[in-house]
Amino acid sequence: MTHPQPSGSAWHRPMLPRLSTERHRTATVLELFFDLCFVTAVAQTAAAFEHELAAGKLGHGVLGYVLVFFAIWWAWMNFTWFASAYDTDDVPYRLLTLLQIAGALVLAAGASKALEEYDFRVITYGYVVMRLAMVSQWLRAARSDPERRRTCLRYAAGILVVQIGWVARLWLPDGAGLPSFLVLVVAELAVPAWAERAGQTTWHPHHIAERYGLFTLIVLGESITAATGTVRAALDTSVSLGDIAPLVVGGLLTVFAMWWLYFTQSAAEKLNSLGTALRWGYGHYVVYASAAAVAAGLAVEIAHLTGHAHLERPVIAAAYTVPVALYVAVLRLLHRGAAKFGVLDVIWVVGVIAVLAVTFTPSPVLATGCVMSVLVAAVVGVSGRSAAPGVARTA
């Protein structure tokens, strides 16, 4: 049996499952606070990634970024889905959530060192704090929800075992660092699929879609903030506004188009099974990581303009265009489902190819912005609908 809202006092409520059909379910102020604190880790990771790219350490930077961003995304995602099913908003729930925020800030503090030096000690401590807080939450849910007790205990046990692995990994020899990381990533990804087979939790499709959309907004906003700081720093040098204007215009057009494309499509009605939910949740790793990487790519373009980037010109351009192309490609894959290949798919594919093609143009950032603007116009035109936020979206 599920309940629309937990009963009891604000000090303590039974952690009963929320209704997946609950009306007017929206993000809470605690969830919004959680997101805003989490984006600190995103910003620190993107800044470290930009530093590595500008220094000419392409392979080192990309690998470090992929690894560190996993920790950020996975901790955020697990809290989001749990909250959708079991948010009681009592004192213990709030305290454990604030503990997770503290862990996220520790993770943010260690992001640069992890990405640049592959020193994962600080980031591991922050990550494990967040995940152990989730173990406590799942144990609370197991106690109050007998129907899904097995599922909750699977989550708690799976998460706990993997955290022991993350801590043990710190004492492994250097050569085992990457293989052990990948093994533990697979283990983390397997826990939800294994746990939910014992009984699906009652996450709310519209709530989940809103939470993902809100975090996308925050990540895109952080990209604009980071890019603004980079532009300001460049203008403090000998670079003129005329020199940097194509980058500014192209960057804004790109981010505006990324926002438009994301909110042109609806997700809530597609989140109707465990399989689609897992695909949606896991696929957003690429969406978020690529969105955050766009700011780093733009910063490297500006660093090239000021003579501070140590990469070949096509590589510098690819640092901007490839994340944009990945964002567009994965976004379409997440939304199309099992539908037949149609005109809209052709438009999206052509858009991805065009973004990659402008890598070799004299002004790839401006060209990317133009391509993305045309893609938005084509998608909206073919769908025959306005893409205003809050309105029904195209399939």
C-alpha cells in the first residue's frame, strides 16, 4: 500500500512510499538546495578539465573528467530517485540529506586534484559519505515499507558493499587504479537494476522529469557563468571585444539551443517502466557531462585566442564541438524510444553531423551556434509546435 504523504510529526514520520500518481508533485526546496550545492562540484570539475586541456593534456584531462564526473552524477541521481519514492521531509530525512550535501562539498574540494593528479583520496571520502547516508535512508525505508523491504535492503546492502570497495581501492597499487575504478562503476550501476527486480519503488514520473530538467538548467547556467568569467579574464589582456565577439555570440547561441532542445521534448509519459527509467537515468550522465564540458571547450578556445592553449587547432575546436554533438545525439536517443526512424530523426542526425563538421571551419564556436539554431528551428518547424517551457513537447 502506498500513501500520498507520510503522516506523523515533523520530527519523525514513517518512511512510507509516496504515490507514483500523486498530483501536483514538484521539487522541494531541499531538493533545489541539494542541486545548487551539487553544482559546485560540477563547476570545480569543469574548471579542472579546462586547465588540463589548455595545458595540452588531452587524454589525461578527458579520462580524469569522465571518472570524476561519474561520482558527481551517480550520487546526485541516486538521491533524486530515492527522494521521488520516499521523501518524508522529517528531521532525520533532512539531516541525512544535509550530510549528503556536505559530502558533495568535500567531493568538490577534491575534484581538481583527482582530475589533474589522479589523487582520488579526498573525492572518495566525500563520495562515500554521501553514499553511506543513502544506506541509512534505505534502511529507514525498509523498516517502514514491508511491501518493498526486500528491495530497500538490496539497495542498502549493495551500496554498502561497493563503498567498502571504494575505500579499499585507495590502498591498491597505482597500476590497479583504473581497472578497479571501472569494476566499481559497473557494480554501482548494477545495484539499482538488481534491487528493483525485488519490487519496483514508487518513483513519480513527472517529479523525476522535473528534477532532471531542473538540474539541466543549473548545469547550463553554470556553463554560462563559467564562460562569462573566462571572457572577462580575456578582456583584461590585450584581446579586444571584436576579437572575442564571435566566441561570445556562438557560445550563447549554442547554450540557448541546448536549453531549447532539451525542453522541446517531454519525458514524464515515457518513464513508464524500469527499463526506460534506467535508460533515462543512466543516459543523462552524457547529457550532464557534455553540457558542463561545453564551457571548458569555450574557455580553451579563448585561451587559444590569448596564446595560452597548447593543443593543435583542430583538437581545440573538437573540445567544443564534440561535447555539443554528444549532447544532441544522446538527448534524441533518450526521447525517441522504440519509434520508427522518421523525419525528426533525420533532422537530429544531420544536426549532429553538422556540429562535428564545423570543427574544421575557421570559427567553430560561431558555426556551432548557427548550426544549433538551425536545428532548433527545424525541430520546432517539423513538429508544428511551440517549444515554450511547460507546454506539451514533441516526441
